Amino acid sequence: MNDIHATRLKAIESTLEENQFDGCLIMQEENRRYLSGFTGEDNSVDESAGALIIGPKGCILATDSRFELHATHEAPLFDVHVYKEGLHKDLPELLEKVGATRVAFEENRLSVGRHSLLIQEMTKKNSPAKLIPHTDMTAPMRAIKTSGEIKVMRQALAIAEEAFLAVKKCIKEGQTERQIAWQMEKEMRTRGADGLSFPTIVATGPNAALPHAVPGDRTVSAGEPVLIDWGARYNGYCSDSTRTLIIGKPDEMFKKVFDTLYEAQALAINAIREGVSGKAVDTVAREFIHKVFPDAFGHGLGHGVGLEVHEAPRLSPLRDDTLKAGMVVTVEPGIYVADWGGMRLENMVLVTETGAEVLNTLDFHDHVIEA
């Protein structure tokens, strides 16, 4: 793993040089892990497990006493510094130690309050360093997965799919959304998941018209869609899939929605290859759906998956990201109809030079549960 992190550090140093920085401050949990191997977790917005401080004279992992041994073991390429009063108190000296003066920081993750503390302490100590906002410096690197990362993601997906099949056998009328969601979590953890990629979504009937519904006490009934969106996290990497089930014989509305989404997804996946824009792929699916169900598909078609369940690139009408070989994205068209419900079909796809490889193994057509 040291070789991997050494390669990533060289890449981030090149990125900094290209953008006329001589150092960076990395505070986002996933980026810390990606660059150093340190797996410490931030439990809330205002609580950090530490920061990476990278400059021409060295690399430091600054953390508190809770994570000292943890950091020393997992991040051997970094000098571990334990702060006692918070990062802001020690940052001026640490930046000087690594020789960083034009320091990029993750503007999309550093809160206003924490940024103010850092600036106040640097001003107080007459630090020559300047903190300069920058978009996520690691995003282009993280978007393209190595063979090792893809292997781990396949395992995360296998765990999730095995859990789904186990739960699907037990779904019956009268169960609540939250009961099914809890069963999904238990099955994923039993099969080796570190945790969930995100809180499992289970939505029945009209609730399925809410793309990010929260499982509640509504019960499963025959003839209604049962939308399940779930993912397992394994060795830090996420999976993300959605299936829509039905108890009993599907009615004409269910069939029409399913057939439309199935075709839209197939067209989109067929359009994926290196060099194509995510916006163009989104358009293929969106225009097809709009002809049958106008204005029923509102969210983006998909997103990158990795250490975060939502990361670069995006398949969206709002972004023009260029797809590259090695990227893993979701393709998840949906149709949402008030008072009836909704349906989403989601697979994970690996972008290749000539096309796309679907990583999921579950058959979308296996959606009927016997009444």
C-alpha cells in the first residue's frame, strides 16, 4: 500500500505545481484516507480526526491523541503530529515545517467557523503562509479507479446483492418499510460489510414517488411498487444499487414504467465509453423517458462511486464531465408519479475505452414476489 500512496502523493504534488501552489491542507475524511491510508473517521461536521499538511519539505498527518497509534500504523509516509488544543493552534508551525506558503484547501468542505479559527491563529502568529480556496484537488485522481479499487468495489457490490436476495425472499404483505430497511442492514453487516454506503431507502406505494424517501411505518401491499435503494461499504469503498419489486401480478402501469426505464437504461449504458460526456449519456435516457412520461424524471442519471457514494464524475444535465476508462458510475433512471408511486432501476457500471461493463449481477426482471 505504501507504493500506492507514494504514487498518489506524487500526483497531488504535480497538481499543486500546475496550479501554482506549494502546499495543501487536506481535511476531508475520504481524501485523507486516499492519500495517506489513515482511516480515522469524522463523526460530525464539527469533529475531525485530523488533517494532512503537504509541502515541499515533507508531509504531516496532524491528529489528536485518540488517533496517534492509529495514524502511525496506517500512514507510514507521514510524520504524525498530535495537537493538544486543536489543529488551528499548531497549523502555523506545521506549515512552516513543511515549507508551504501558498496553501490550497478544500473550499467545499472547510466550514466558515473552522476557516476563521485557522486564519485568526495564522494572523496572530504572523505566519507567511496563505490559505487559498480550491476545488477538490483529489477528485480527478479518485474518479479513475485502479484495478485494486475495482476489486474491492466488486466485493462491496457482491455483499450488497447477496443481502438483497436474502431479504427479498422474506418480503411479504404487512411488513413496514423500516422493518425491511433494518433487515437489509443486518444482512449486509452479516456478510462482511463495514457499514452502509448510505441509509437504506425502502419506499412502498405512493412513498416510492419520493426519490430519497425515508423508511417509515407504511406497510407493503400487493400491487404496489416496493422501491429499495441500498449499498454496502467494504474496506472503505461503496456500492449503490436500486431495485423495484411488486407483490403479485404487475398491473399495466407497473409494466409500462418498468419497460420505459429498462430501455432508457440500456440506451444510456450503450452510450457510455471513454471520451463521452456524462451530460450526453444523461440526455440519451432523459429524452427517451420524456417521450413516454413527460417531466417524471427529475434527478441526474448517475454519479461516480468510490470512497464516497456520490463523487465525480456526474451523469447529469447540469454537468459536462468527460468519462474516462476506469471510472465507476451509477446509471439510475427513475420515473415518479404522485399518488401511484415510483420506480428506479440502478446498476453500477465500469467505463472502458470501448464501452461499459455492468458490475451488477441481479436481473431487473426478477421483480415479482409471489402473493
